[in-house]
Amino acid sequence: MNIIEISTIVFFILSSALAVSLTNAYMKKNEKSYIYWSLGFWFFALSDLLEVFFAFGIGNTSLIIVQVYLFIIAFMVIPIAIGSLELVKSALARRLYVVYSIVTTLILGYYTFSASMNNMISDGMVAGMIPMTVIISSSLITIPATLVIIAIAGMSLVRSRKPKMLWIIAGMLTFAFGGTLYIASFPAAIYYVEFFGLVMLWLGFFDFRVLRKTTLVKK
């Protein structure tokens, strides 16, 4: 196997394991934030699975699979952001964000699945030019969601003085930087950025001190 194939498998394992851990935490704690976080990382794992398919030449010529991939990598940050909003007391803020997310998801879905694209898979990677309408509609989702996640992690850091929040902030900033690299036509760099971003999110969401109990960081 080449480096791209190995990388995508590793990413899929990391994101799936974190999704399982967050789901397990929800089942134990019954706190809404965990179910939303786990949902976001299940979508993350699905996007990584599609990257595995692309790396091994599966579905490379299917436009609908590429469109599903582009939709998921933008949409997956919404549940993570909603999970973070569960940590604040403002129900109004959560409702407004959910309404905004529904509207922007519909916009993203329309432009992603109606866009005309050439074959975007090259050497096992999604490396083609994304239509500007898809980039803009994706940004309507990813930029606000990233800001919400970083802001609430920052507030939690100040309030509870938990250094692990810094890893979440760093992880989200890393993924945001990865998206910039893609738009700037450096798709191969995304695999390195994704690895470091995933590791940072693992360090932020998972408490390795209680690994034997398979529990996650308490609020």
C-alpha cells in the first residue's frame, strides 16, 4: 500500500474510535453534548471511509459519491458545534444556530448536488477544482461552526482552567487551515493536516488518565 492508502485507513480508525468513545460517554452520562459530538465524529468517520474508497480506486468515477463526500466534510462540524452550545446556558443561542444550520445545510445541499463537476479524483485523492458555489455554501457552515467551537472551548478554558480545551481550539484551527490549503490547490497537504488535527481533537475530547474506564473529559 502507498502512503495515501495507509493514511486514509489510519484516519478512519482514529475518527471511528473517537466517535465510539463519545457515543459510549453519552450512554454513560446521558448528556446531550456527547450525543451531538459523537454524531459529528460519525460523519467525520464516514468522510474518512469515503477517502479510503477513493484511495483504493472505489467510486472514483461516481459523481454522486464525490458530492456526498463534499457535503459531509462541510456538514459534520454542525453537530460538533451544537454539542458545544449545549455547554452554555442560552437556549436562544442554540435555537438560532440550529435554524441557521438548517437554512445553510439546505443551501449547501442544493449547490453541492446540482453542481457540474469533472472527475475530481486524482492519485486516490479528491484533488479537482471545487465549484465556487460549493466553496461559498460550505463556508457558510464551516466558518461559523468553527468559530462557535473555538469560542466555547475558549470560554471553558477560562472558566474551568482545563488545558485540554487548548487542544480542541488548536485542532479546529488546524482543520480550518487544511481547508485553506485545499482551496489553494494543495490537496496532498490535507492528509498531514488531518492527522495532526485528529490527534489534537483526541487530546482535547478524550481523557487518557481514565482510559481503562473508557470515560471522557468531564465538563
